[in-house]
Amino acid sequence: KELDKLLQVLPKERRTFLFSATMTSKVGKLQRASLTNPVKVEVSSKYSTVDTLLQHYLFMPSKHKDCHLAYVLNEMAGNSVIVFCTTCATTQRLALLLRNLGF
């Protein structure tokens, strides 16, 4: 419903770029509902996630996120870690914080 409302107010003549790490049925529906003559670009499927990859997702109050991130990174010292941020501003703030903490 919310998506339909959004699509109704958008101009018909526009450029829309959709990026998704996975092509779920919801992303497919969004593509069909909002795009005209879409072009799909894919990365080769010969690369896949290794079985030894550890992925973690944590919910916590905002006020504890920075402290807990520093703790997790310290515990994972010597390992490769990727941290995803929601905005460029958050990325810059975290980069400054972690740099000052010696990471």
C-alpha cells in the first residue's frame, strides 16, 4: 500500500536506480511495479558465500552501539570485519571514532 502511494506521486518520466544484494520476490515486485524497460545487471553467480563466513546482526539501544562496536572489533582483532552504516554521516563519524580508538 505504501509503495503504491509513493509510486502514484512520482513523475512518470524519471530515472530510477534500484540496488539489491539479493533478488527477493519483494524486490522483483518493486521492479515490476515501478520500472519501465528495466535493465538488470548481475555479478557472476560463480562466486558464493563461503561456509566458514560468520554473520551477526545485533539489536541494541542507539546509545550503546558505538561502545559495543568497539568491543566487538576488539574481540575480533586479527579477523576481517565489515561494518555497514546507514548514512555517509554515520560512516564518517564511526571512521573518526574508530581511528581515534586505534582501529
